[in-house]
Amino acid sequence: MGLHVSRDRLAEALSAFTSNWRNPNLRRAQLGFLGAWTAEWAFTVALGVVAYEDGGAFAVGLVGLVRMLPSAVLAPVLSPFADRGRRERVLVVVSSLRGLMTALAAVTVAVHGPTVVVYVLAVLSTIAATLFRPAHSALLPTLCRTGHELASANVVRGMLDSVSTLVGPLLAAVLLAVADVSVVFAVAAGASFLAALLLARVRYDALPRPPGPLRPDLIGEAKEGVRAVTGSRDLQLILGLAAAQSLTRGALTVFSVVVAVDLLETGDAGVGALMTAVGAGAVIGSLGASFLAAGARLGAWFAVGVALWGLPIALIGLYPREVVALGLLAFVGVGNAVIDVAGFTLIGRLTPDSVLARVFGVLESLVTVSIGVGALLASGLVEWLGVRGALIAIGALCPLLAVLAVRRLRRLDQSVIDTDQDVALLQRVPMLRPLPLPVIEQLARSLEPVTVPVGQAAVTQGEIGDRYYVIAAGEADVIGDGRVVAALGPGEGFGEIALLRRSRRTATVLARQTLRLRSVSADGFLAAVMGYTPSTRAAEEDVASRLQRFAPDQPDEPPA
């Protein structure tokens, strides 16, 4: 029995990868992400070489700071562009601009142009890149049909993110060994253009979004993303924990140096070894995180991932040994992989599609600021408490917050499970089945339970229709003009004709057994069904077919 269960779990974990490969749009979106992020890491290495040759270690740090600041400031401001239209088009533009800037940097270096031009191009590339992750994170739910598929997409993207952190620098190192920096820039530009080509091939029926105003108010639109976060306690919790994890991440950039040089006395090479341990743990964690896609307790696992970001760091302060430090930092990488899967999936499922990119933009800005604060805080604590004291103080933050948040995260898990059940119920209805996950999930969250006792009518012929119903349990008779013309059971809906045709009820639905219904308002139903071309087409075909069948000489299954 145990072996059988293990095989089932392994099959479910592998499905996280196979489901993405079978979905052409997801496959292209994910490969586009891999190309874009491999280009980013290779570009970062090449830029570091240029800065170091120009002004030493200080120049490297200064250029890194200058590149980071635009992301923190502009991520929420630019993210409204990804909520206005087709998000893959935003990604194509972003990748093309990054490719162009990187190609110009390659030319500048090749002709021995001014280094300041390379810096300016790096900043412009980073400004464009600010939109990439929020837009990509908001695109994935649109390409998915179920919560499992979305979790799987985040598993795969987390794995590709980890792979790119290894492949990008490795590619740059190989190219620098046989060529110069301009070649690295050129290859990175090619990877960005390839990402743009892959993303341009994403094809799907987009959700309708209002066109942008002639005079856009980016600040006002950005505030809507902030309001979406402040209006949801669950989003506040997820983003707050993500900020704590990012603060620890910023501190780790300082700790990796002082631990290697001052505490472990392993020198400069030890710095690289410590960060390599984190990267290796992230790759292993990404493989293990595939098991999370089949589970429903993402909130609880998110707490585990947050705790893993801090606990190993605190333990290094208690047990400062090189082998111990390498092993513990690998667990930090595992925690990072778990956070990526659970956090991005939960945000994608909790946020309305209309502001999804803006919420991810808020996250991007929050993460960037927290990383900077963490680095400064770690530097101060090392001076005040010493290396070991600083490790323990910073390392204790995430585990403590995770313990305090775990009860609320478990309640969030139960809410997601309940929503999944309602989504599964709605997807049994043919006209609702084509709806993408963000739409059908929003519809599921608006459902209201209704109980109809045996012998009573759920709806009555001739009355004005204002709601749509789906049967969760029980059976009913459909009565038209005094005759039983059809029977309905679990997973079947009724009430759509009156809403779609703006007419009165065409039949009475009488409870043969006690009915447990889920109902949605006319506005919610029409916004979902009529706002998406495939579901609109399915609904119109269904209504036309049923009205044609509902005739005195053909008493055959009319709706109400």
C-alpha cells in the first residue's frame, strides 16, 4: 500500500512538469522566461566585469544599486500597463527592449566606447525588465484551467529560475574564457530576442480589459494595486512574509562575505562556495516542490519555506563550521523554492485578474526595498552584535513570523480547498468549462449557498430571473407549461436563459429531493460568461439548442 501511495505521489509530482509541456501556451511562456532570465544573469556578470575594470569593487556595488533603484520605484507604476491589454504583448515588448539595450552595450564595448554609455544602457534595460516578472506572473493564471495547473506552472517556473541562476553565470564564464565581454553581451541580447519570439507565439482568448485612457494616470492605477493588497488580510499576510524573507535575503548578501572571511576564514573562494550551496539547494528544492503542486496546503508550506530562510542562518551563528554552513545554506535554497511555488500560486489565486499585475508589481517593489534594508541592517548588526550575534538575530526573524502566521495560513488553505470544490462544481457545467482559472475562481468566490426543501420550487415559470443556479446535491424536475420535461442532478445548472435573453423564467424547477444549490447574481454570471469569447459561444449554442427543443411536441430538457 505504501509503495502504491508513493508511486501515486510521484506521478502527481511529475504531472507538474508534463502538464506544462502539454499546454503549448504554457510551454512557450515558460521557455520565454528561461531565455529572459538566463540573459539577465549573463548580462549581470558581464556588467560586473565592466564595472570592476572601470572602478573596482566600489563601482560594482554602485552600479548594482543604481540598477536596483528603478525596479523598486517603477515596478508599481509601470505594472498597470500589464493589466490593460494582452500581457504576453507586454512581455514581448519588454524582452525586445532588453535585447536591444544589451545589443547596444555589446557594440559599445566592442568599439571601446564610453563605459558610462554601458551603465546608462544597463539602467534602461533594468527599467524595461521591471515589468517582466509582474506581467509573467499575471499571465500564468490566464493560461491555466485549474489550481493544480497554476501550482504546476509556478513549480516549473521556479525550477527554470533556479536553472537560469546557474546557466546564465556559467555561460558568461565560458564565454569570458574564450572571448571578451562584448560577446557575452551579444549572446545575452540573443537570448532576450529569443524570449520575445517565444512569447509572441502565445495564443489564447484574452479576457476583455478596458482600454487605457488617452491620458493615463499611472500613479492612480498603481494605487489600485496597493488598495487590492491593503483590502485583503490574506494578501497582506503573504506579502508581509515575503518582505521578511527578502530582508533576510538582503542580509545574506552581507553574511556570505563576513561569514566566509571573518567567521570561517575560508577567504574569497568561500564566499562563492556559500552562495553555490544556496543555488544547489534551490535546484533540489525546485524538484521537491513539484510534490506541492498536487497538494492543497500551500499556506502551510509557505510558512515552512519562510522558516527555512531564517533558521539555517541562525544555526550557523550557533555552529560556525564550514561543512555545517554549506549544508544549512542548501536548506535556505530549498526554502526559496518552496516560497516561490506557494507564494506566487496563492497570490495568483487570491487577487482579481483586473489588478493582478499591479499586485505583483507591489510585491516586486516590496522585495527590492526589503533586500536593500536587509543588507543595511545586517551591516549594522554585525558592528553592534558581532557576526554570530547578527546571524542569530536576523535568522530568528523568519521562523518567529512563520510560527505566528501558521494558524491564519491554515485557515487560508481551508478557504482555497472550499473554493476548489466550487470551481470543480462550476467546471462540470459545459458553458462554464471554457472559463480561465482567474474568472471561474472569482465566480466561485461569489457563490451563495441555497437550500430548497423537497416539493418546493427553486424558480418559477414566468417570474423575473435574477440569479443562476448550479446543483451541488439533490435532484429536481423541470416543469414547463404544467408538464415534467426534464430532470436535473448534481453538476447541472439552470436559470441562464432568463439572464442571457433578459426574459422571464421559461420553466419551473421543482425539488424532487432536498436541493443544495450554489447561486450567483445575474451581474456576476453575465460578466463571467459574456466576458470571454469561448464561454459566450458555448452559452449561446446551449440556449439556442434548448429553446429549440422546448416545444409542446418535443418535451425534452428545457432550462429555467
